[in-house]
Amino acid sequence: MSTIQDDDRLHYVTRAADLKPGDRAVIECAGREVGVFNVDGTFYAVGNYCPHMGGPCAEGLVTGMFDADEAGNVSFERDGEILCCPWHGWQFDIETGDHLGHSKKRLLAFDVVLEDGDVYVRV
Amino acid sequence: MATETQRPQQVDDLDCPVVDADFHLTEQVSDLIPYVERPWRELFIGHNPFDEDANYYDPFPSSGVMEPHITTGRAEIFSPDAVRSADDVIEGMELLGIDYPLVTPGAVMLSLGLVHHDEVAAALAHACNTFVLDQIVDEARDVLATITVAGQKPRLAADEIDDRRHESGMVGVYLPTGGLNPPLGDERYDPIYEACERAGFPLLMHGVGSGTMKSFPVQYEGFSRGMENHVIAHPFQHIVNVVSMVTHGVPERFDVPFVFQEAGIGWVPYLMERMDNEYYSRRDDAPMLQAPPSTYMREHFYYTSQPLEGTQNSPEYVCAMARLMGAEDCLMWSSDYPHHDFDHTADIYRVFAREFDRPVLENVFGNTAYEVFFD
């Protein structure tokens, strides 16, 4: 198994303790801007580039989404798990990078590696 | 024909200046108040949104439509403070790579046509122009703007155009049309057109989302000719109903083939793309949908072809629209016989046969309708 030092695709983000649930860090690495999010204790990373028109998506509002049952009763779900582009409000699932309404549009999603209390992103 | 390598690869490669013909301010009432002139200013003192502590009157009516991506702050770029100075305009020009923005009001003044007090509407237009000339227009930095006028007072609007047309940096006239009634063909608006002609200025017309919702059916009644009505009567009614049905998940909740008749076809791909565009930004308003609106418009809705626009002048347009709407699945040929504008089978077939092969033609001219009605 490779160590952190051997993997040149891994980039240091921050101490895990400094990225609390609900927090994010946007870093530059390997020529990309990447947003790293702590969602309820789990870390996710997505590209800071909206597939719509190139807005800085990882800097946008983190919120939830509306859903409806078969009878049309509306509920608000997944609060804290949905990322919104600050340009046009396109919404993405932070975990997968998938757009909520467009099956072919997604943010680049990157692996996050935790080691010795440090957060790394694989880009 | 230009090859790929000859064709400019990006906007920057073009030799022309890049002009943005709809670039907005986010002007707020507080920007306008210092410029509202007496006597109308007296109407507001102490009882108005110009006074932050007495905010119970707003001259700009709204139907209160909630835009989820805006009310939540999700689309952060559209904030009240986004574009309220020349520097803000420059920031937008740099973001978008624009050489010349035609700057027009894009916040409270969008609802100018809904202001019920006609003289106040004209006074607000006048104030807005003074504000724009004082704080926004900057010809040295290519920030150009337009003269805003209130349609409620066409003669005052004409005066406004005449008075401002020589101001440096003003290059057009901007008429907020949301809610204006009667529609713009009424002779009362002629002074505005005459003034634009005198100035040699184009007239920019801009609706407003919220206000239009309240005013449109009323505005429609202002038509005074049958043609005005008939050109849009069928497609507009369908657009209203399709938008409403899809947004509320009717095709998700009911297994019914819905057939929209007698509106031609061009509105269908237009509405499909327009609905999808909106949905990508605000699916919160349509949480019942499991797919983008166009999917429902293709798979659950059907459209009859007559009166098929474009057959006489532009058969390639007809084929393009048919292709874009997915005609093989959702278009049903129809004649409307014996109505005054019926289509003839042979004529319509000749147009479709330019592009489509037997399976598509058979669907359009019979199979699809047969399956929907008889199977």
C-alpha cells in the first residue's frame, strides 16, 4: 500500500479538526480549484467549476432540496448535502457531484483521503 | 464555407466589438429617491421605502411570485448590490468579456409599467435617468446606457427622450413593458415611437416576470384586431397549460395521453428548451418531476400539426422544428378541416418528405394517432 508521500496525486487540504461539519475549504492543486466539504463528519470534494457556464460552484450556498411524494406532498430533505452554484443556482449533490435535475451534468468529484488527522484530496 | 481552422475559436477571436444588448443594473428604491423631483417626491416623504423605518408603501407592485433560487440566495450573483455603480458594471464586463454593455435598469424599475400612479411612474423614470447619468454612464470606460421611459405617460416619455437624447453615453430608449395595458399597438404610445425616431434611437422593450403574471390576461383583452388574437391565442393558451401541468406533475400523476391541438409546432421545442433551462435552476418548484420537463413534453404529450407555420416560406424551418420536438413520437398530422385555416394533407406531406423517412412519416401521418386513439 502506498504511503501519502508516494502518491503525487494526493494534495494536502487541511487538518481534519479544522474542517468542522458544515465547513468547506477551497484549494488550488494540480491546476484545478477543488472544494472540500465536511457533510456531517464525512468529507467530499468537487471541482470549483460549474458545468453550466463555469461559475465558482464550490463557493456557493450549501442547502437541501425539495422532494414530493406521489400525492404531491412537499418536503425539504438532505439539508446540508446540496451545493448551489452562485451564478444561476444550479444544484448538485455534494457526495456525487450529480446535478439534481440534469442527468448529464455533474461536478467533477474527487476522492478524499484522511490520514493522521490530515485531509488530502486525490486530483 | 469556412473550415474549422478558419473559424474563430472563441469570442475574443472575433474582429467585432462584443456588445451585450441586455445588461442590467440592480437599482433599488434608495438609489432613486435622491433624484425624484418635486412635487412627486412630496408624496413619499415619511411614508415610503425611501425611509427605511416606514416601509409600508412600495410604488412598484409585485404579484409576490417566489423565485426559489433568488429568495434562498442560491443564485448569489443576483444580489441587490450586484450592479449599482459604474465599477460594478466594469466588473460584469470583465467577467463576461464584453466590450460594450447596454446598461438598463433590472431591479425595481422592471416593474415600472405596473406603477398605478401614472405621474409618479414618469417621475421615477426621470429620476432613474438622472441616477444613471450621474452614477453609471461612463463613456470613457465604454459604459453606455439607455433612457428609461414610463409607458403610462407617453407624452412625458417623449419629452424624456427629447431632453436626454443628446446626453453623452445614452444610446437607446428602454421601455419596461410588464403590465402595460393596452398592448403596445395602441395609438397612445405613438409619441414614444415618434421620439425614438427623432432621436434615431432603438427602443428596447423588457417584460417583468412577477408583474406579467398578474397583468397578462388583462393585457390580452387590450387587443383590438382578430389577427393579434389569433396569431397567439392557441400557442399561448397551450404554453400556459403545458407549463402549469408539467410544473405540478400532472403527467407524473396521471397516465393520460394529453393532446394539444391547433397551435402549430414551433412553440413546442421552444418551450421544451425554455422549461428545461428553468428547471435546472429551480427544480424546487417542481419536486414531483423525475426528469426534465422536456421529457414529459415528448413522452406524455402529443401535438397536432395544424396550422403548420412555415410551409410556404420555409420548409426547412418546419423540418427543423419537427426534428427538435421529436416529431416521430409526439406529432400528429391534422387538417382542422373545414375551418378557415385548414391544412391539406398533400401539401404538408410534401414538406415533411423533404427530410423524414417512411417510419417517421408513418408515425406523423397516422400511426401515432392510431395508437393513442384506437389501440
